Amino acid sequence: MNALNRIKVVLVEQRKTGKWLSEQLGVNVATTSRWCSNVTQPDLQTLDKIAKLLDIDVKELLNSTEK
């Protein structure tokens, strides 16, 4: 399985935690953990909320599928 998002990388770069993100979004910590480890992916609406919380463009949270 390919890594589809960069949520974990951006959180580390901004010195924020998955717990912080889960509190901001009102979701379970296990949910953000699954997103950060690319086990599951957030829906597009949630991805947009994450980008706004991290003050970045949503495109920066996605890995390119181009080779």
C-alpha cells in the first residue's frame, strides 16, 4: 500500500501531535493515528479541515501519484 497522505510529516514539521489534531477535529485519537500511518484516509471534507488547521494548502497533504 502506498502512502497517500503526508499528515504525519506535516504534523512533525509543525511540532503538533496526532492527539492535538484529534482534539481539534473532535475525532478519536485512533482515527488520526490510522490516518497518519496511512491505514485509512480521511474523506475530502476532513482533509480540507486538516489543511485549514495546519494553515497549508490541501495539496501539500497529498502525495503525488505521478512517477
